[in-house]
Amino acid sequence: LSNADPSQPLSRLDRLWLAEAVRLTEEHAGLLDDAEANRRARARGGDLRQRILTRADWLARQNGLRPALLQWRQSAGLMLVGLALLALLTGSGLVFAAVGDGSRPVNVFWALGVLLGLHLLTLLGWAASFAVAGRGGALGDLWLWLSSRIARSARTAQLMPALLTLLGRQRLARWGLSLLVHGLWLLILASALLTLIALFAARRYDFVWETTLLGADGFVALTRWLGALPSLAGFPVPEPELVRASANTAPEQEAARRAWASWLLGALLVYGLLPRLVLALLCLWRWRRGLRHLDLDLDVPEYALLRERLLPATEHLGVRDAAPHSLPNPQGRGHSEHGSGALLVAIELDDRHPWPPPLPEGVADGGRLDTRQQRQRLLEQLTEHPPARLAIACDPHRTVDRGTLNLIAELARLAAATRVWLVAPPADEAVDHVRREEWRAAIGGLQIEVVDSAPLGWLETGA
Amino acid sequence: MTESVVLAVVGHTNVGKTSLLRTLTRDVAFGEVSPHASTTRHVEGARLLVDGEPVVDLYDTPGLEDAMALLDHLEQLKRPGERPDGPTLLSRFLDGPAARQRFEQEAKVLRQLMASTAGLYVIDAREPVLPKYRDELEVLSMCGKPLLPALNFVARPDNRADDWQQALSRLGLHALLRFDSVAPPLDGEKQLYESLALLTPSARPQLQRLIQDRAAQADARRRRGARLIAELLVDVAAYHILVAPDQTAADAATQTMRERVRQREQACVEALLRLYAFRLKDASAGELPLANGRWEEDPFHPETLKKVGVRLGGGALAGAASGLAIDLMVGGITLGAAAALGALAGSAAEGGRSFGPRVLAKLRGYRELTVDDPILRLLALRQQQLLQALEARGHAALDPVRLDNPAEEVWRSGKLPEPLVKARAYPEWSSLNPQPRLDAAERQAQLSALERIISQPLQSRA
């Protein structure tokens, strides 16, 4: 087989088909290596459907599905041509089998049976299988089977289920295969009709009918009955006398031959060609309409996953303003050279902690330091009268932040000696050891001593 | 295309700004989350898209830590007799040296907020309303951008959300959002975007699109989750092995069967986690059944069944202990005749592929192993609980998935749903059997029916 051009643009059906084939491959064998395909699909843009198609197209190029599809199409086309030729030959063959070469009189009813019998039988078979199983008939299956035989490769084996799944979604497979079946029969019958016309035009045939059991009346009625429909299209029905005269020996009349010949042609056209033509057109219409509605089933789980990759609901914008190498650290070094008295202050203790605790003689209450004004006031006060001992109560329930650390450092610089008291939680709450450790580490960084119980004794005596 | 809304997520340090972003982006890998202060020290963005179009840009910022000192510093920047407005004063600050030194982190936040459409001020609702938070809000409001306060950790019992609400309305911030980033309310995202739309009317159309898109996706996710569970159940229900009539063969087959059912369940767990964009290790540890993304208890252990509350009949107990029901075939007519005949009829209808071998095997005295009902019930319950837990879980959660025991009596003691009863008769519906026919139309129809049964309790919650 000739090599198919790999970059050849694909029809809509082919693109959907490839996407379905890729989906089935991934369903069975896990996701393909799709980084590049996804990138391309995102770059091409469009809605999820388009992106899936772009991705599938790219993946199919990579793993050989696309060439396989092109090759399959090519071989399917060849098969179709082969089947069409076969149909043409079959049509002419039927006629020769039915009417022979003119050396012997033609048995009209026998000939009609040969011309239309197989056609009617397969038509019935098609109708039955179409109604029951929704399939396109055995001939269609044969074509699929043959074409997959010819393009024999592992990839093609993956393509067929994909096509059937895809078409099955719109129940299209049966219309497509039916179209094929009726199209082929149309060819067979058209070829038969033309061959018959040609033979009747160029040769002389005598027509008889024969019977062993039946009477002439039955044949008269049958002739009239079969000729009724074609007569509407202008094909004459042989007269009863003519029918009777044609029993067993052919009448030597020009009119009789012509009447039988056109009766035969009419029956072939009306009972053979016309039904197949109508059905082929119906199938063609349904096939076209179905193709237009054919689409990916975006609800399948595989596509839900792909949605995340191809049409992400979020994307990273990256770092816009980078982190500094180091954060400014509050400096704790240094303390006042001298001071007098002892002071206890509280930073951001919430209302769960009663404040201040009962204070011993000589220890002053610096109050709560929550607002800027309170802080400002205390800092000014300490600058003027530095304390000898300063205890700062903190609630380790808070997150240690730079603002608090700065304040503690600033206070410590104004006192001769400083301790930070990490207040215990109210009795009904568990101790958050992680937070306490963080506080210890942060305050330790300021080189200030941390205590867990109220340093009232230290404040009072300095020991 | 309209401009996308730029939203700066701001707040004190360690209040869960990055967590909120993770939950909104459904991305567990965004930024870094820890219980320590100053975890995020840079400004990082994530974009929310609808059908590939950017709609909202979210920016995570470092925590504010020293707003009081910054306010003092800003006071100093005012020239005597001058009353500059907020943005003017802030640009003066941002151009100055302090914005590169002591207040570098604060400067990053303010710069980002000034470049944004609006700010989302995240609050740890467990904290008391301290003056430093008011100072933060004062500094932030100088940017001249609308601020939407979002109360995080409102799902904790010790929250002070009401205090915060009062304090914020005193500051003139009446729109308030309660959004727990660990256990977000089911319509939390919708509320957030709706509140934002009220604050920034120009962004309304985009936000409306985002709300619709996210709702549609949540619904689709739920249905897909139910589908995954339905597939697991059908796979296990239709799973069967024919074994030669001797004990060793039966034991070996039992082992194989258990192992494959375990693997199949694990595959479903992983698919569900993937569907909800969680990593395996996110669903892990502790007292919980899911450890490192696995169920700890073996489905074939009777204790497991008891725990989940699947009732066992007296006779069923023996079968459940082995986990497998043994269907003895005697000359083609079975003890469980109905099921077997159904199976034969089923395979005949499906094209007769396995018709011949099964009948032959049974005539030769082979026995059929299938997975017992209680195991199916257990799998159904466990996976549904996982799905519900995933539904209600934010991407910021650091603790493992916690499972309650919802009253799903259908699965505990009722009749098995019809699709599963049917699946028993169709071995080719199970991907665990050789030569499965997974796209058989009837299988798909039964899967859809089962999917509806599974997603029902979820929908009524949503």
C-alpha cells in the first residue's frame, strides 16, 4: 500500500475518531506521555473540546495512531472500490444467470426470482437485524472486517473499537453500515438494470413461463399484480391473452417480447432499484445528520482529568515580589546602666486573663500595652525613669510577630534587667507547647530570660 | 476580553492567607503552609480561569507584623501642616528607605494591595480583636481599595466571630465573610465571590461567570466521584472465578480474588483523591482509616464490617469470614439456581461469548467464586464516606480526612441496589474478569443508575 501523507488534514470525523482512540488507549494502558501534547493544546487555545482534539491529534502522531488511521482510510477506500467493482460484476452476472444468452427462451418468473430474490432476502435480513440488534447488516461487518485485515497492524486493532464506540454514541454505526449495504446493492441492481437493458436492446429473447403444478390463471394474476406498481411508472402489463399464450412455448410476436421485457425491467426497477435508492438516501440523510451531531462525550472520567491539564481552572502566576534574604531582626542588645524600682507590664493579654495579679510591695503595675498610645506612654515613662527590674507578661496563645518582639526589645533596652513571663492558659485550656517553644526561641534570640510562672519574687527582691 | 479582577489576600501573620488561596485554587501545592509565623515572605499569584480565560488573579502576601510601628513611621512622614490622603502618604513611604529595610514585608503587602482591585483581609477568628489589628486595617485602608474581611477558622469552637463582626462594623466594614479554609462551607466560594461583586460592581460579570463555572464543576466532580464508586462496585459484583473442585485450587483462587479486590478498591481511592486534587499523603495518618492514602482495615476482615455497621445474617457470617460466597454447581443445576440461570441468560443475551465455557465448566463440577454482599456493602459505604469527606474539605487542611458514619441504611441492611444484583449475572461487566466488555450498553445504563443512587445523599447535602 502506498504511504499516506502524515500531515494530511483530517476531517471532523477523523479527528473525533482519533480522540476516541487515544482515550481508549489511555483508559486501558494509563495516561500517555502527554506533556508536549498538553502544552500544544493549551497554546492552541479554544474550548475543552478543541483542546482535547489538538492533544489527541498530537499524541496520535507520536504513537502511530494517526498514520494507522490514514492507512486504514486508504485501505478502506480501496476495499470500497473493490466491493463496488465486485458489485458491478455481480449485477451483470445476475443478469446473465437470469436471462442467459438468448439461445433458449427465458423463463420470466424464474428470471425475476434470480434478479430480485437475493436482494429481497438480504433486505429482509437487514431489516430484521436493524430492528433487533441495531446493526448495519452482515455486508457492513464484512467490510469492516476486511479493511482491518488489510491494514494489518496493532494500531488498527485499536482504531476499530474507537470508531464503533464513537459512532455508537449517536447510534450512527448502523446508519453508516446500512448506507454502505444499500449503496452496494444499489450498484448491483443498477448494473443489473443497465446490463439487462443492454442485452434486451442488442439481443432477441423469447419469454415463456413454465409450471408443473399451477394453473394459467395464477400466472395471469401474478403478472398483473406484479406489474401494477411498475405500470404507474409507464411499464405496460402483459395482456392476459399474452400471458396465457406464453405458457411453455414463446409466442412468435414482437409485441409479446417487448411486453415481457419491459415488464421485467419495470419489476427490477420498482422492486429492486427504487427501494434500495430510497433506503440509501434515508441512511445518507441520517448519517450526515448524525455526523453533524457527533461529538466527544466530555462527561467521561478521563476527560475530567484532562480538563485539569488542558483547561486548568487555576494557573500559577509565580512570585511577583521575591522574599528578602533575611527579615529585619529586632535587636535586643543593650540595657539601661541603672534603674530603680520594679515594673510589671502585659502585652496583648486578652480578657481571659485577669490583670493585674496581686502585686507585692514595691512592684508597680505598668498596665496592659495594647494600643499605640499605651505603648508610647510607657516608653516615654521608662526613658525618664528606667526600672531596675522589668517583667513583661505575654500570652503565648498569640503568634509571635515582629511588632511584639520589637516592643519587647525596646522595653528591655530601657530597663536594667528584663524577664518575659509566658502566661499559663486558663485552667480549662490545654497548654500549646509548640507555640510556647516558638516564643522561647524568639525571646531567646533577643537574649532575654523567659519564665513560665509569675516572676513576682524576682521583681520584689531581684533574686 | 474584560480585565481580570486582581485580588490581594492580606492580613496579620499566620492567619491562613496561603491556606485560603489553596482552598480557592484547589491546589494543595500552592505556596507553603505551616503553623508558624512569617511562612510566606513573598508575593505570589494564582489565576482563576473560566474556559481558559483569566477571571480573577489572586495574590498571596506576607503577613503584616508591625502595623503599629508603621503607623508611627507614617506619622513622621507627614510634613508639618499637611494632611495628605492615604495613597499619597503610602507612596511616599514606599519610595522611602524604610520600605526596603524595617518595613520591607509591610511594603510588599501595601504595594500589592495598591495594584489590586480589592483586598481580602483574612482574620483568625480565634484571636481577640486586638488594637494592632485595627491599626492594620487603618494602614490597609490607606490604599484606597475596597476591603472584604474574611473570618478564617470559624469552624473551630473557640472562635470569636461575633466580636469581630461588631468591631468591623464599628470600623465601617459591614460586608463580612465567614470562610473556614480548612472546612469551607459548601457554598463558601459562591458567598466569597458574591460579596466581592458587591464591593467591586465593575467586576460583577466576571465574578458571576466564575460562580457559575465553579458550581458546574463541583457538580460534575460529584457525579464523577459517584461514577468511580459505581464502577468499583460493578467490577467487584460481577467478578467471578471458576475453580476446579479441590480445596487447594479454591484457596488459591480465594487469595487471588481478595488481593485483586483490595487492589481495585485502592485504585478507586486513588482516583477519588485525584479527582478532588488531593495528594495521597494528604489523606493520611492518625486514628483515621485512611493512612497514606489507603484504608487501613482490610475489607475482608469481619471486624471491618462491624465497624462500618454492615449487619451480617447468621448464615452469612461464615461466608463473610471468608469474604467469598461459594456457589456450588452440581451438574449444571445449582444451589443458587436463580443467580446461575440469570448469569447464563445474561451471557447469552450479550452475544454468547462466555456461555459455552461457563456451562461446560459447571457441568464438570467447577465451582464459582464471587465476592459476597457484605463486602460490596462495605466498599460502597467506605467509598461514599470518602467522597463526602473530600467534598467538605478545603485544600488547606493539614489534618487528615476525618470520616463520620452517616446513616446510609440502604447500604447497611437494605436490599442491594438493583444494578448490583444485575451485575452479578454479567461476568463480562467486570474489568477484573478476563475479556471484559466494559462498553456494553446495558452495563453503562446500570452504571448510570448506580451513580444516581450514590450521588443522591451528596446532592441533598449540597
